[in-house]
Amino acid sequence: MYKLLIVDDEALIRRGIKNLIDMPKLQISEVYEASNGKEALEIAGKTLPDMILADINMPLMNGLEFSIEVRKILPNARIAMITGYDYFDYAVSALKAGVDDYILKPVSKDDISILLKSMVEKVNEQRAKQSASEIVKEIDEFNEENAEYNYKKKIDQVLKENISNSEFGLKNLASELGLSTGYLSSKFREIYGLNFQDYVVHMRVSKAKLLLLSTDMKMYEIAQNLGFEDPNYFSASFKKHIGISPSEFKKSVEGK
């Protein structure tokens, strides 16, 4: 069902359009009236009509001025003007004001019926496109979420397999995933909230905590196992992330 706003300073014309046209047949369930552009603007903001039929000549705010302003509130509403003008300059001005159609005076019942029927059809098309667009958007968002999940799953697996490889870097990971290094770098930060290097160090330090607590491996062995070629660099990285050295961490936990 649709909502229509009729704007004309002559009450007789408004009532004539409202009462003589078979609104239910056109699936128009609500009809609002306004006697000038300013009043129409207020009503449009409250009722959000799908279609607007307005006279070009009105007090306080003419039809074109009203069209420009109402477009800011209702960018998708269909707007038609009732006018006595029929020349090129007017048509250009109407298009610039966001008018979709216009009808020349004098108008008949049939003229208005045909115009409203056309407007209803256009609103229908617009709604169908909007629904299709929303469905496509939902599918795209679902696919994007799925893709991110799959990326994360694959990345986690590859990093786990290469945690002891000190030479494994972003370029290697990009090659494994079939992505460009630049794209992966951006996507990596988007998924993990860290750049590749920081995340890998964080991952290795987390694994180091587990090894320190569950094995009797020496510091240099843990460092090598986690891809740190230099045990001192391992110790420094661990302290930077945890706040204490690996040996201090082990003692602090074992002493509890």
C-alpha cells in the first residue's frame, strides 16, 4: 500500500483529487493534504509519503522550491507537478528540483488517474530494486564474513605449521593464500587488530609461556623451537610482551 500527499492552495482541487480518484484501486491507503509548500514540508517529514502531487503555484513556497527541500527528507519519493507551464526552461528547472513528472492544466479525472497509476508503478519498481539490493547486500555480507572466517582459519593453520621457521614472513603467507602481500597486510590487520610481525611475536610468546610451564626445555631450545634465532632476542621479546623475562615468568608461576 502507498501514501500520497496532495499539495494545492485550493481546497476544492485537493478534495476533488482525493474524492474522485479511486484510491484503493491504485493501492493508495493514505492521502494527506497541504495548502502550501511550507505546510507540505512539515507533513511530509511526519508522514513520509511515497508520492507527492503538488501545484507549481503556491503561497509561501512554490512547487519547485518545495521539491528541492522535500528531496532532502524523502530522496526516493515520486514527485509530480500540476502546472500551466509547458516549455523547455521549465522542464529543466523541474528536473533540477527533483520533479519526476508533471501534468498540464486543465486536468481531468482521467489525467490524474493515469498519472497516479504511473507513479505507483514507479514506486513499485523502486521498492523491488531496493529489496533486491538489500538481498544482494545480505549475501555479500554473509560471503564476506565467511571469507574472513576462512582466511583466519587458514592463516592460523599456516602460522601454526611455520611457528618454528624464523624465515617465514608475510610474503610466504601471502603466497600460501594466493593473495597479494599488500592486500593480505591490510586484511591481516582487519582480522587480528595487529600487523603481521606483531601478531607472530605475540603468538610465539604465548606458545613460549606454555613450553616454559609444561616442559624442561632450555631457554635456547624454546627460542629455536619458536623461530627465534637469537635467545637474547627471544628473551627481550618475551619481556616486552609479558613484562618479565622467561626465567622470571617460570619462577613466578612455579612459586605459586
